[in-house]
Amino acid sequence: MDYWAFHHKFLFMTFLRHSFLALAFGLATYVPSFAQKAPSADTLNPAGLTLIAPGATLKKVSSQFTFTEGPAVDKQGNIYFTDQPNDKIYKYDTDGNLTQFAEKMGRSNGLYIDRKGNILSCADEKNELWSINPKTQEVTVLMKDYEGKKHNGPNDLWPDRKGGIYFTDPFYPRPWWSHKQPFLTAQNVYYLPKGKTQAVMVATDLKQPNGIVGTPDGKYLFVADIRDSKTYKYDIGKDGSLANRQLFTEMGSDGITIDKQGNVYMTGRGVTVFDPTGKKLMNIPVPAKWTANLCFGGKDRKTLFITASESVYVLPMAVQGVE
């Protein structure tokens, strides 16, 4: 999801829930917050498990943004993320320093760092996939269209070991687009094989796919259908195809990540953690209107980095991420 999709959804839900109060009290506007108060992390760890580091608390890094998205970690543990409405990419390094990495980056949304250290981007200004050199900021356009038509809006992505890229293609209207309708009639999941410029459609059975992540062994792919409030697990074939769709949990998600124990972290109202079988372990409250995405970073990959509306947060963990 992006800032404008959330903004429209937020306003609509606000109207439904609070129209009576607005009439009763003559309020011009009534805007509640979806923010959750963050309790002590020690009360959140599931019985018999220690996922969050003992004594850890959620720490706000900054609230200088409009809507943060797409965190991705490099080999050193530095994290890159986007402020899409302002068309900027930021870097949060392993020493805790926050700097602007680049601007005018194609309205980058979801990011991921490939094995060569390049920043892969869902650049939805023109609905393309990009590769960005982290040293020179030079851009290579990996994909421009699908069978002669622009994609709806590449949102999130995950590269496999072969150099191919899986990505979700939902339709969320952008204010910088001149068109108001999607170019493609369905919102699907695609796979861009290494060295190719045309993606292959690999999942067509979703209403609005959003978050996506694969397991480090390359065997399984998780895809969140945010509109249908479901997340599925697919088997990945040798040719990149997807098969054997299984319902993982009755919850959609904006972003997804995995730790080394196989637990799956999903976003929306805070961060919700599931074990490898889909059993809910806990919810980590985040004091923001919407928690969009997350990844593990830091030198030891034990810092959970969370993009949440106008803010970004970090939480020390006892487990490592797999990125």
C-alpha cells in the first residue's frame, strides 16, 4: 500500500465510524488515530519464546517524512527506505545515522538489495523496475512494460537466488499519473527472469497482492492479498513458476519479512508475528496510523526496522533476519 491508498481508506473508515459523532457534536472534522501505544517489549514475547531482545523498547528514529515505505538492508546492515510522496530514498546506517541517499528516484516504493549490492526498486512513476547503483546512483531500467502495456504499479519485490525478481502489481491511483484506470485488468504477481525485460505472470488468483517475500532456501514465496485479508504460501518451481497455493493466515499485509527461525512478520496495525505454520505469536504495537513495511538490519541483523506513516522506528531483537 502507499500513502494515497492509505489516505483514501483512512478517510473513508473515519467517515463510517464517526459520522454520528460529527453530527452530534457539530464537528467540522473528526480524525482518530490508528496508532497503538507501545508497551514494554518484555510483555510481548510469547510464552517460551524470546523474539524481542530482553528489556528492549521501540525507538523512534525520525518523524520528518510524509509516508515511509520499502526498507531494504545491504550486506553491511545499512538500511535504505523510501519517502514516496516526496520522491526520496534515505539511508539508516549501522551507527544509527540517518541521511538522504537520493531524490528523484522514479517514485520508488518497495526496495530490495540484490546479491551484487544494487538497490532494486519498484519505480512506479512510470511503473517500472529499476536497479540503482548505491555508489553512483546510476539507474538501470530492468523492465518497462508487459506485452506492450504498462504495469498497474509495481509495489513490492523479492529477488531469488537466480537473479530473477518476483513482484506484486496492484493498482493504487497516483497523483502524478495522467491516467485514472489501470492498464492491465487484473492485479497479479509477476516474475522477471534474470537478463529478461519482460515479466511472466505467475499468480492470477488474488484480488490485490501487496507484500511479498521468499524463504532464503528459495523454496517458498509468501504473498499478501491485502484486499482479501489473506496471505498465501506458494511453492516455487525450478523455472520460477508458482504452485500449490496454501492459505498461510487470514490476514493481509502491506510488507512482509522473515526471521531465521522461519517466523513471518506482517504489517498494518503494528507488526504481527506468525510462526512458520501460520499460528499468530504476537502483535507489536507501533504508535502510528499505519505500519507499512519492515526489515531486519544492523551489523548482526538483529534490529527490526519499521516504516510507519511519517515515522521510522527500530526495535532490538533476539532473533536475526534472513535478508
